[in-house]
Amino acid sequence: MISETLNPNSRLPLYHQLYELLQHRIRSGEWKPGDLIPAESELTARHGVSRITVRKVLDMLAQEGLIVRERGRGTFIAHPKLAHGMTRIVSFTDDMRQRGFAASARVLFSGLMPAPAAIAAALNVPEGEELARIQRLRLADSEPMCVEDSFLVHRYLPGILENDFAAKSLREVKHRMFGILWSRATQTIQAVAAPAEIARLLSVKPGAPLLYIERVTWSQNDIPTEYLRVHYRADRYVLHNELQGGSG
């Protein structure tokens, strides 16, 4: 049990006692994600420490990703990051289901377009080839998580845009209607600053850090079928991979 009172005679420095107390309140669920924590002045008065000590503790908690400071608003308990594995091709819907979240989507764009040179090269089709583009805002328990922009070779999936992808899983429709299963994918990952429109959709500030993924996915017939661009909120997502050591 963590003591609510700091002990000035303890071998443990006051800043560390306060750090353990606040960390316990967060990890125990006493302070929940999104909660506004007491102001620095209140913490200073409540625990009988200096403002410098309080700021040091808040810095430690922020570095651990447990709190988020927002200028002009205060300090909030951070939402836990969702770990996204990189060893299997998992759809957003399936990923959220496995975590116990309710996945939903808002369609931002759905239509046909000619393939730009870079996407055509990635999909091994002629420039100008007809693509079905589906751009969606993906949410977990109604919180925006990422913006997905899918470019599909339309001749492999004719009529796919007749579906409502705010309600249906794109991956499930590809399988059920067209018999297409994903066999492999290649992707690149980089950190980017949020463009203004993407920031607005994800409820983050323009220029906030995002994880940006570009992925090409092959069908079971080893045909590149989808080119995907995804902007993930970096404050809510972390990517992980399992690496094995080799000899030498």
C-alpha cells in the first residue's frame, strides 16, 4: 500500500516518494485516462514539497507516457498506447476486436481514380489504371486512431465501391465477394508531422507526431492488389516486432 503522506525522514527522496504515489494513482486506475490531474500549485500545497519537485515528478511521468501536458488546459492522464504487431497482416477491425474495443469507421472518400505513377509502379499496373480509392477515419470506442487510404486495382474487385465501408470490413468484403485473401505484404514506416487536415480528423494538433505506413499487399495468387497509406496517432499507437538473433 502506497502511503498518501510523504516522509521527509525517509531515505527515499521526496521527489521519488511523490513519483511513486502519483504513478500508483495512475496505474491503479484511481486516475483514469483523460482525467485532469491537480495543478502544480495544488500538488505543491497538498504534499508539502516545492514546485521544482512537483515539476520534476511530472517530467518523469510525461517521459513514461503516463501523462500529457496541454498548454492552456492542464495535465491529463494519457490513454494507454495500443501495441500493433508487425509479423502478421491484421486488419484494423480484427485488431480492435482482439483488444476488446468497438471498431468503427467514417468514410471520407469513395470513388474511382486513375493510378498516379508511383502507386501504379507499386501495384505493377500501367499509369492511369483504374483504381478504387477508399479513405476512412478509423475509430476505437469512438476515439479516432488512424486515417486509412486504400487504393485497390479495380479490375480485380469490380463493384467493390457499392459496399458501405462505414459498416463493413474491407478485408471481409474482399474475401467474401471476390475470393481474395492476403498472402504477404511489404511496408515502410516513418515518423511524420501531422498535416493540418489529418490532424483535424485525428483530433491532434497540426505538426503532432504521427506514424505513417505505406504498404503493398499481395493476394494468394501473388498479385499486388492494394496500396495502403495509414496515418496513426503516435500518442495512441506503438508498433512492435519480434526479432531473433543469428550467429556471427
